[in-house]
Amino acid sequence: MIICTMVLTLSEKDRGRVVSSLLPVVGSTRVQPGCRACSILSDVEDPRVLVFWEEWDTREDLDRHFRSPDYRLVLAAMELSLDPPRATFDTVQARSGLEMVEAARTPG
């Protein structure tokens, strides 16, 4: 699994435009083969910061997404970032749930 995180810092004027342009991308991305999740997230500590977050099954699925017409809107949003956009692509080998917390908190 690959987790993609794109962090943008936007002016108040551009924030609404970026959200409006990316919401349709979120919907169409979620139904693409190999997409596990796609969301726009807001930083509660800094309202200028938006995060475009995705999870993909394989690199091939992600590469197909990068070549899609929708991804041009993501690239255009990056151009509006006040600071250089921060992008990370993390490969995850395993995922755990609350059982991990329970195991750590259970004595012995």
C-alpha cells in the first residue's frame, strides 16, 4: 500500500477555489481501480493548510492516477501553495487496528 500526502499552504482567497476544484477529484479518484481512500483534510491549527491524502494498492495504480486528467487539477492546486508543497509517498507493509493499543496496554 502507498500513502500519498500532499500539504498545501493557501491564502484565504485561494483556499475556497482549491477545495472547490479538488472535491470532484476526490469523488472520481475514490472509484479508480486500486484507490483505497482519498480525502481533503484541514489543519485545525493552521486554517491556511490543506492536505490532499490518498491510499493506493500498488505503484501501478498510483502511476495511472498521476497520468489521469484529474491529476492536472491536483498539480494546479500545488501551484497556488504559498510555501513549496510538501509531498510524501509512504510504502506500508502492514496495518494494525486498535488491537495494537490493547496489546500495549494489557499487562503481561
